[in-house]
Amino acid sequence: IDTYSTTVIGSALIDSKVIDNTYSDAKAARRGNASTTIVSRYNSLTHTSANLIDQTITNTTSFDTKGNALTQTQDKYVLDSTNTLIKITHSDITNSDYDTRGDAGTQRIATYIVDGTVSTLQTYQVFTNRSFDVSRNVVNQMVLTYSDLSGTTLLDCQEIRSSNFFSSGVAAAQTIVTYSDADKSSIIGVKAIANSDVSSGGNVGRSIITTYSTALVANGGTGDITVKDADALTRQTINNTSFDKYGNALTQNVLTEFYSSGVFSFSEYQAISNNTYDIHSRLKYSEVRSYSDALGTTFKDLQVINYLSYDVYGNALNETIDTYSTIVVGTALIDSKVIDNTYSDAKAARRGNASTTIVSRYNSLDHVSANLIDQTITNT
């Protein structure tokens, strides 16, 4: 499958996929369900290892009597800096409660991050898929996320409503209510997402995210989600102008507004550029230029951020932030911060809340004691 961003064949290739299917179960094959699927994605029509973007291998290890997949594994591979294909994630998937169309009503997915020979459980999630659209996209869903395979420590419960899907599978509209408990008695987050300018590969050009203080969920928490303008808190308009081959945003601008007295008012405008990522698509480097107006004309400061390490939830453990008073990197340093975070509580880590944060501020990029301005230690 060769995908282009223009109407002319052979012009502006997005990617080229090679898909190999193996069918070893007759009933499953009758339904079009493969035993093994290997999807190799390339950035060229020349399918060599040098042009490989990533590879996903899905193995179905058991089917029910109707040919529906019951248990599966999925492994994703990318090329490292030496052009060696390495595994970065592994998932164990269990499907059940199929409807007559072959859509799974319940899914249990354990996701692991793989670094070399070490696999670390990231999350164990239980999906309740209540309804689907005609293209078999889930439109009404509940997700329970745990930190352990036994389902003992619940991190959060989410009710998700999605609609108006693009061909890539990205929803044009999505509302998510997050609870701290499975009984859904305590709301800890509500957001509505509007996506547009979505490519056939799923890259979102424009996303508007509005957060709310609360929401109403019909039918005892399983029905439609209603949010009110009066309960709005913030609104972020994110424009992604370029992407890497994995779909990570390389350049973007972000307008942040806060809601007060019935209107959204300006809070911050940021132009973000030169993003680089590690093999797990986590940010390594970013330049953030902030402005004091919504049009991005009045420059405020520049931050150069280096992310040095992460925990399993994607929180930065160690990072440096160099702040400049000019738009040019390396000119007119204001300060250089070294930030070290420790996450010792799984639920807090899921929300990005550290147990201990140490911020050391320097007047130089040389982080020695003679250049230390101050140090702030916050323990929760």
C-alpha cells in the first residue's frame, strides 16, 4: 500500500507498506482474520532495511469457534541509530464478548515498554466497547487502567465518546471524562477534543482541546456525555506543521486560553520547533519560543529543553531547561535549570505528579556549584 499526500501517483509519498498475512485457521480465514500479520512500513518504494520506518507483528494464538481472535500478541520494531531493528513495545491482548459483526465487546491489553532485553509493564487496561459505528470504530467506550496485571491498583477510569472518524481511524470529535475510581464517583478530569486537517496516515494538523471542571454522563455513566460552556476551564489550540516519519510533531504552535466571565482570554502563545525524539517517541530536545500575544509577534523568552530520562508513564525524570531573553539559542542566557523528579506513587505518576522535585538553577550552562543561583526541593 503506497500512500501519497497528493492526487498524483508517484508524487509526495507518505509511506509504503508491505503487508504479509498468514492464515492457519480455516474459520478465521473465512472471516478474514489472519493468524499472523506483518506490516513493514517504508519511506520509499525501495523496500530495503535502510528505508524501513517500523514493523508491527501481530500473532493470534487462539480463535473462538466462529473464527474471532481470542488471544493475541503484538510487537513493534524500529531501527536504532545503527540501523538495527529493535523491539520497542510488546502487547498481550485478550478479546471476548464478540457481537454478530465480529466486534469485541471486551478487551484486556497489557502493554510493555521494551529496552534491549528488559520489558517493563507500562499499563494493564480493560476496555469495555459498548457500541461501534458502521466502519467498526468504537464510539462508546470505558477504559480501566491499572499499574499491575492482577488489576489491584487502579490508576483511573475513563468514559470516552468518539465520533466522525477519518479514514485513518482518528476521531474528529472526542470527549473524555476521567474518574479516580471504578465506581465513577469522583471526576478528576474532563476534556473535549476537536481534530481537523488529519492526514491519511493519522497525523493531526490541528487539535483544539477544551478542559472542563465537570460533565454529565447519561444512563448512570454509560450514555452520552454533556459538557457546559459555563464549566470550561482552559482551551488549547495546537497546530502541527511538520512531522517525523513516526508521526511525531517536529514543529507546532500552541495557543493557550483560560475561561473567565463567560469568555476565553489569552494566556500564552508558544512556537515549538526542532523537536527530536527517542525510539519510544518521547521528546529528547525541544525549542520553545513564548510570546505575550495571541498572534506570536511580541517575543517573551526562549526555552531550550533537553529530556534526559523518563519513567514508564512517560514522565521526565531528568531534564534541563535553558532560558534565553533573545530568540537565538545560546544568546543572552537568563538561567539554566536542572530538574530531577522522583515518582514513587503510581496514581500520582499517571497524572504527572512527582513525589520529589529538585530544581537547581544556574547562571551558566556549566552546572557547577560556583554557578548555582538557588535550589528548590519539593517533597509531596
